[in-house]
Amino acid sequence: MLRRLARAAAQQQGALWARGSGSQAGIPTHVVDLRSDTVTKPGPAMRRAMAEAVVGDDDYGEDPTVRELQATAAELLGVERTLFVPTNTMANLISVMCHCQRRGSQLLLGQECHLHVYEQGGVAQIAGVHSHPLPDLPHGTLDLAELERLVTRSLGSRYHPVCELICLENTHSSSGGRVLPIEYLRQVHLLARSYGVRVHLDGARLMNAAVALCVPPARIVEHCDSVSLCFSKGLGAPVGALVGGPKDFTEEAWRLRKALGGGMHQAGVLAAAALVGLTDAEEVLLKDHQNAQRFAKGLQELASPVCSVDLTTVETNMVMVRVDGLPPKELCQRLQTVSADEVAQTGHAVRVLLLPWTERSVRAVWHRDVSAQDTELALGKWAFVLRALGMG
């Protein structure tokens, strides 16, 4: 019975794929997925490494591949130790809980940062930490004077929560992958230290920042007390992240990982994928950045009144496209469809997958599964849609 159900499910999935990737006039539809850098698929080398990984029970600290990953990452980031966890959301939550062990502690962060907007308010739900959001400046930074005002407000006060932690995000996703300047990180860390406050860096895309700045990741992390790093975005692994910091910090992080259900056993299968992602990170991420810049310049050259890009903001693998004249959701829908007219005029059947970002913008994210040729096809699709709208 189970075999029969499995065969039926496989046949249904095949039928859905055939409908979703059909052709117009015999031309196969090509999909360029720019929704996020989380949509990557493991390549042959990564799959082989996962299949051949030497494993043990990581809950006992006995998985050799996990231990290799943690040691490699610690050296790369310039921290004493790292701890492998399932997701970057868990890595951030663990870090906040390590730093803010008193319920009602205050956390300062940007109002549009990932930790505040996209992580289910876990620091409040689970950790009992009070988040105070500050306006994000265009570069993804926070105003230093306002940061200091809020840090000092609780000193000696019986009424305000005690500020224990400042969280920064690098690269800054909601700002379009902007890179925090190292001098800014240094200033925040000096400010925090002078008042006994710690700094955590949400480094989900830390490697993108390091490649953009042409510096080792440790050069960025040295201005923080803890860091998270995600393997399932630009690094292309299917699962995994880590939290890094001093030895006593990571020992407490292990306890919290267990409490949150993040303890894993033969996790070397996943760690092997992360190691492959780290191996070619610099080369792959640089190509992602170049493709994003190529697309941004090409879109700007279309000189459309509908879509525009500020080229100065394209620093890594993201492009924020301002949309005027129609809802971003409608533009995204048009970019996903293929018509007979498109095939006749361009000779291609291309679907570009995007998500609306704000009421006036969409965000396109480049990753290792999007080639330079894909980028050109996406530009061609964009131009076709604009012409069809009479707005090109």
C-alpha cells in the first residue's frame, strides 16, 4: 500500500512539474528564481560530500564532520569556538538568550532587521527579552547618538529596562544587501563596551559582506561579542547555521540549543554540505555580486518610467527595484507568466520569480543557481513585460 501511494504521489508531482514548466511553440520554459538566495539546490559535489560524510552522534560531541566544520568556521571568523545549529533564526535566538539572561532585559536593534521582523518575535515569546527598535538608516546602520541615548537611559533608573545587548545585521537584508562599514562596527562596539553592553552580529550573509569589502570575515567579527552565520543562503547548503563567540558563551549556547530542540545526532551529513559551501564561497559570492550589478545596470539602461534602480545601493547580491505606475505584485505576476507573443518576439519562454518587497518595490536576489546567462534572460523578460505594458 505504501509503495502504491508513493507511486501515485510521484506521478502527480511529475504532472504538476510538466504543467508548471511547459513550453510555448515547443520551446521549454526557463525559470529564473530571484525570490531569495535560500532557493539554491545542492550541486553534485555537495551531494557527494553529504553521501560520504563520516558521522557520529553530535549530541555527544562525537560527529567528526560537525567538529571539523565548527573548528574551520571558528578559525575563519576569528572566534574561540562555534556551535552548529539547524537555522540562523535559532542561532540569533540562542545568542540573545546567552547575553540577556535576566527576563525583561532590553535589546536594541533596527526596526526593519530580520531578527525583529521575520523571526516570530522569538526573543519576546521565548526569551522574555524586550526589543526596542530604532529607525534604520538607508545604509542599514543605526544612529549612534540615539543608540547611546537609549543605552544610557536605563542606567540608574528604576523604570526603564536594562539594556544588555545591541544587535546588528550584516549584510542588511531590508536595505537591499547593504554592507555595514567596518568603522561603523568599531564605533558601535566601543560605545557598547563603555556602558557594559554587548554586540551580537546577525551574520546570515556575513560572507557576502566580507567578499564585498575584500576582507577576511574575522576582520568584521572582531568588533562583535557574538556572531551567527547561515549556510543555507548564498553558501548553498540545504540546512544549517552556526553561532560563534568565546568558549563560555558557546558552552551556554549548547545548553540553550538543547532546550530549543536543536540538538542533532548524525548531523555530519548536513555539516558536510556547509563545508563545501565554505570552500568555494569567495568565488561563488563574487559572481553573484557581479550578476546583480550587471542586472541593475541593464535595468537602468532600459530607462523605463516603471522600474528604476539606485546603482549606488547595489553592493552585494540584492537589487531593490522601485516600481511606479502599477502594483509590484502585478509586475511580479507578469514576470512569472509566459505568452505565445513572448515566444514569437524573443524566441525564449522565460519565467522570472520575484516577491514584492514593499508597496513601491520588488527585491531580486542572486545566488549560485543564477548564471550570467540567466541574468541576461531575466533582463530580456523584464524588457518584454515593460513593452507589453506600453511602459518600456
